Amino acid sequence: MIERKFVAQKIKEFQIEEYISQSLDNVGHSRTKMVKTPLGEKIVIFTSRPGLIVGRKGQNIKQLTKTLKKRFELENPQIEISEVTNPNLDAKIVAEKIVDALEKFGSQKFKSIGHKIMTDVMNAGGLGIEIVISGKVPSARAKSWRFYQGYLKKCGDIAMSVSKADLQAHLKTGVIGVKVSIMPPDLKLPDDIRIVDNAETKAGEIKPEQSKEDKGQKEVKKAEKPKRKPRKTKAPAQETETNSQKKKDESETVKGNE
């Protein structure tokens, strides 16, 4: 059956990736991709330190091709190394950094390690990060500590594109689990809406309709504007003269009556 061939191919890819991740320690291994070619199998290794995988004069990569050919019965494996552009946004590499720091400095400095890694990821442009360290940290009773910052989706279709990784740190006190989830900066969220002004629209394009929020903001601004006070108008000079003449006439009539 064709389905069995696909399943067998995926199982072989998973076994190869697991073997490479276990054999290559402290090299910043991100993931492994296997592509079928007419000449044989092409294995692409994504890493942040390609020089450590290649080795001096290519000795490490030659040894790796021999072991893969014998162990997994590959015809002509061709290993290609691709460098990760931004390792701080890859969850596997970040989790490997945390594991190395815990094994080097111990579990007493897990808080400083978590906060440092978290700030590095956010400075690299990540939208959000979550680090969960579980185990006997720092006391003899097992606990789980959570470090988080930014915006992170945990459900829906967008959660499938979040970079996740699970690794284990082996210490004297026991095994400590490290779980890392990173939201990449190039991910477009459904609630990310940009309001374009009429001045930004080019000639010939359809002008975007004004949203309800924009209209509400303009109405609030109009309501906040203070009303102008009416100006006081001065009485003209002619009216004052007529009033004074009326008063004189009234006084003269009063005297005449007397």
C-alpha cells in the first residue's frame, strides 16, 4: 500500500532527526529535514553553529554520513548544513541554551537564567515567550515555575505556527524539564487591524470605509472642544445721546408743570 510507504518514510525521518539531535550536543541544533532526490537522500540540518558540525577538515560530517548510511540503510546520504539566521527566535535552540545553563550553573540560578533568556528573545523581535521549568527546583519538592512575557496564542490555527520545544536537563538533584514556546514576529494575527487614513490612499484606489471606532473617536474629540463664548457688543454712541436727550426733556416738562 502507498500509505505504508509514506508512514515508513516519516518514521525513518523521525528516527534520523532524533539520532542527530542526540549525537550533536551543544551545537545549536534546530531541526532536520529529509528530502528524497534521484541521487539519494538529502538531509538538511538547521543549526546556529555550523562550524561545530562540519569539524576540522570536515571530519565530523564525514563520520556522520557513514553512521547514517550504516544505521538507517541509506543509499547515498548527502548532508547539507543550513545556518539559522536568528537563533533567539527558535524554541529548540533557546531550550538548549537553558538546559546548558542549568547543567553548568545548577538549579539555584534558574530565575536569572529564565529572565535573561526571556529578555533576549523579546529584544530579538519575538511577540511573546513562555518558559516552564518543572522539577526539584530549587527545593527537594517538585514544582513548576513559569516565565512569560508578551503575547502568546494557545488555541486556534495560529497556535499551530508557534515555535515549541521540550528538553530535559540532567542534574545531581534529578531531571528538570524545560518547555519553551515562542511566538515569531512575522506571524499575522486576525485581530491585527490597521486603519488607513484618506491621505495615505493613492489616486485611483478605492478609499477605505471609516470604521466605527474612528468615527467614535472623532465624535469624542468634537464633544471635548470647548464652546466659544459670545462676544459682548457695546451700545452705539447714538443710542446714548438719545437717552440723555429724553432725560432732559422729561425734566423740563416737570418744571413747566410746576
